[in-house]
Amino acid sequence: MARFTDHLREVHRDDKDRLFARFRYPEGTSGPTVLAEGDSWFEYPMLRSDIVLELAKSYKIKSLAKAGDTWPRIEKQGELLKELASGSYDIVLISMGGNDVVDEISTFVKVDDRKTEYRVGDFFLGHVFAVAVKKIVNHYRDLCRTIAETHGIDVIVSGYDYPDPRQPALGSQAGEPGAQWIGPVLARKNGLWHRRLWHELTHEAIRRLYAAM
């Protein structure tokens, strides 16, 4: 299944590369050349359309995005700055940081077994989350400054919708598609099985990330 998903992603990116290569603005008009970098927000849903493919109907846009990428992975790959140095772009579109939060979500949550009634504030370790958010905000600030000072072009930041934590497999049940995301991590690592609270915790994390940004 993992190999098939990887193959699907490659096909998806190849389609975008072909659209970029052959895109022409209508005769007598011009428009920006856009470079997108980020994570799954620019790639899903792969069997239908995504943000980049929708934009590609009206704009010349190249995508470097890869589902699952975090800031450290993106910086290690170094594709964004290399592409900016070798190509001619007018706008950079960025969506990063969501996977940094998801990968560490179990560290932002603490379950108090003595409580019988719960609110999202009873679980959310705001001081721990604030450290992670500060790193993401600093990454955005540094990258935007580098792009502005080195290339003199605008950066547009695309945010995230609220994620669906998904229901994990229970007993003989198969679970829902994408069952490895968020919810099962909170269940396995934190002993938190309340699906309503999975949603509230992830929504609170996104709200706080936006507020900081």
C-alpha cells in the first residue's frame, strides 16, 4: 500500500510538472510565475484536485510540495532556494508547519486520570506547544526575509483547514481510511480515546498556531 501511495504521489507531481511546462497565458496577457513549497495541503486529495491544480488552471505554477514534509525535511532538501536561484519566479506560495505539529502532538497533551469530566484545556500543555509554535513562526520569518532580501519577490502563506483525527482500528475492526493520523497517536501514547476531544485538541492547536503567526 505504501509503494502504491508513493507511486500515486509521483504521478500526481508529474502531472503538475507537465502543466507547468506547457502553461501559457492567453495571447496579449501576462501573469505571475509561482513557486509552491510545502506539504500535503498542496497535494491532497490526490485522486481529485488540490490547491496547486486549481491554481494551475489560471496561473503558471510549479510545485515542490511533498506530503508529510516538515520544516527540517524541507530545509535539508533545499529545493526551494535552489529553484529560486535557477528559475524566474514572481511569487512564492508556502504551506508548512502542520506536520511539525502533528508529529509531536502527543507531547502537547497530558491526561489526568483523576478527572471524570474533560475540557480541552485540561489536556493541552500550552507552554510546551508554545515552544513548538515559536520554532515554526521563526522558520517562516527567516524564510520570508531570505526570499525578500535575496530575490525581492512576494511570499504568500497558505494556512490549514482543521484536520480530521480519524477513528483508529479497534479489535477486529479495520478502522477508517488514514487511521494512522493523529487520533490513534493520542490513543496509543496518551491513553486518550475521546474522539470529540481529538477534534477539539487539533482545532485548538491550529487556532494557536494561527494566532502566533
